[in-house]
Amino acid sequence: MRQSLVEWLKGTVEVELRSAQVAQFLNQATVDKLELFNIRLIGSECVRFEISVEQYFLLRKYVRASGGKLKLVGKKGFPFLLALMEKRLWFAVGITAFFAIIFLLASLVWSIEVAGNKRIPSDVIIAAAKEEGLYRYQWSFKLQDTDVLSKKLVNAIPGTTWIGVEKVGTKVKIQIVESTIPDQRELHSPRHLVASNDAVITYIIAEQGKPLVRKNTRVKKGDVLISGIIGSEAHSQIVIAQGTVKGLVWYEYEVSAPLVQKYRVLTGERQSRSYIVLGDRALQISGFKQEPYEKSETTTTTDMLSIGKYTLPIGKMKELEQEATFEERELTVEEAKAESLEQARLRVLAKAGKEAEIVSEIVLHEATDNGKVVMKVLYEVNQSITKEQPIVHMQGD
């Protein structure tokens, strides 16, 4: 039978009686209304049962009458638990203090994250939040309601239309929506489109203005390609020249690539260190007396303790350090030339623009010097060659 709450509070003991008169003992105990429960016969001369602490001391005369021997097997209930706690008082105090510290640490604001701001500095937002009582290591229960805090921050920080404040565990996230500033349209003044490079025209289309060159025309840097002055001399009009002009432009580059290249690789040797994390501090607990590698790569993983959806400022961190070394790779002359040419192409396209296209590639000079291949390369590139030139003078003024 299951132990009742009243019996647990009073306390019970489990005893074993060995006697040749087990049946006589049980009959007499029943007659005298002793409350025995969970009675189990173990053979003909042994019985186990449970009895309250209060009635346990009444068993002596029955045991003597049966000529048996009584043995205490187990103890249950609140009195024994209390006695155990008294013996382990400091242990209980330590456990209580541990959970109290965990609760207190979880009640602090350990970090504040600002998101969504582009024009307004995060420092300004954090300073405004501090004025309203929101800052690191502040007690959570001292914070204002998040809706109230959001409205106050909107009023305190110019240039915001909405601010959301959300507390997740020990972190507070401030989400900013900045006021929309209308795009300032570029003020266009009358202008020509002129050549940005010496080139041979490959394509020209004038959307507005007067084209002054044709396809296959050679132009020099600064020549007017599309004029912003249209009409006759007597009836001229100034406009904003617009259009697209492309031309062949030439670039000369000197590039090189070593015949022996070094690469960093991992050897497979590794060592790790463990830390206990408390807030923004880490206490090392393993991996002492390790010899650092001459070259290495280190990766760090952190696992913070959480209770439900709350992340506590307590956790563990592991650093994995892997030994690295350098290996050499020897290139053939052809491989080094290919790398040099790839470098040159990237440099040409970076300068000529995204829509540029390499038409031809001519190696002007090639040599092997001091363990590297040196090349001088000429590139012919088809690209946009226009730039704006304001019209500052008009005939007839």
C-alpha cells in the first residue's frame, strides 16, 4: 500500500523480525491494534513490515514475547529527511546560494543590442536608453514597461519614427526604424559629354544633345562627344547632354608571379582549452601548460546556459588550436604566366568598369627573373568613355 501524507510527516521505519513464532506475533499485534503495513513474509520464520516511528518503540514487548530478534531495515518520512538536512546543512546552504546567484544573475541586463540604425550612431541610442534607466547590469525588475520605454526613446532620439524594445533573457534588443529622408535629386546643369580616355569610337547614341563624333572616329581625352548646345548659332539652346558612347581603350600592365608559392596547411596536431564564462569574463579550467604552436589557427565555440527561453550569463567556452605549417608549390613557367595574365585581366576590368569587355590581349615582353615570371601586357578594351563637362560659357552672352 502507498504511504499516506500523514504517515510521511510522522515518519515510518521498515523492520525485519526473525522468530519461530511469527504468526503469534502478528496475531497479537493485530489484537492490540498496532498499525503494521506493507507486511511481507520471507519464509516461515521471517517477516518484514513497516510501522510508524511512534509505534516502533511499542514493539519491544511483542518481540520479547515471541523470542525473536528485530532488525531495522529502512527509514522514511519527514523526521529523517530533516535530520539528514541538519547533517548536511552547509551543503543545503550551498545549493540554495547557488540557485539564488543564478536567479540574481538572470535578473540583470547583461547586453544591449541595437539594430536597424544606419544614420543614428549606436552610442547615441545607448546613451538615450541609459537616461531612461536601461543600461548594462541594471536589474530587470527596475526597467520600465517596454511600450513606455519605446515611446520615450522615440521622443528622445530625433530622426526615428518607431523604436521597439524587447527583452530576451538577459539581453535587451532595441530595434530602430529611422525617419525616411527623401532622396535629394541630383541638380543637373547644362553639360557636354566628353571623352574620358583616348579611344576609337565603337558605339554612340545621343539621347539628348548633338553628337559630334561617329563610329570608328579616333578621339582624345577631353574631346566633346555629345554637345549640350543644339540648334544653329542664331537659335541655339543649351541642354543637358545625355547618351552612351563606347570606345576601344588601351591599357599596358606589368605583372609577375613567383615560380615557387607558399601555402598554409593544417598538420593535424591540435590542442584545446576550456573556460567557464561569467558575463564577459572567461576563467580557464583546462589546457594549462600547453606549448603554443609556432603557426596555428584557433576556433572558439561558446555554449551559454539557458532556462527555457532565457539565456543566462553563465556557460562554457572551448578553444581549439590547430597547428599550421607552410608548404611550397612549384609552378611551371606556363602556370606562372597564366596566373600573371589573370592578375592583369582583373586589374584591367576593375579600372575599366563592370560593363567593359576585353577585346584583345598582347604580350609585349616576357622574362624570368629572380625566380618569377615578369610580363608586360597590352589590353584592348571596349568600354564606356563618357564623362560630364559643365557648360560654363554660352556664345552671345
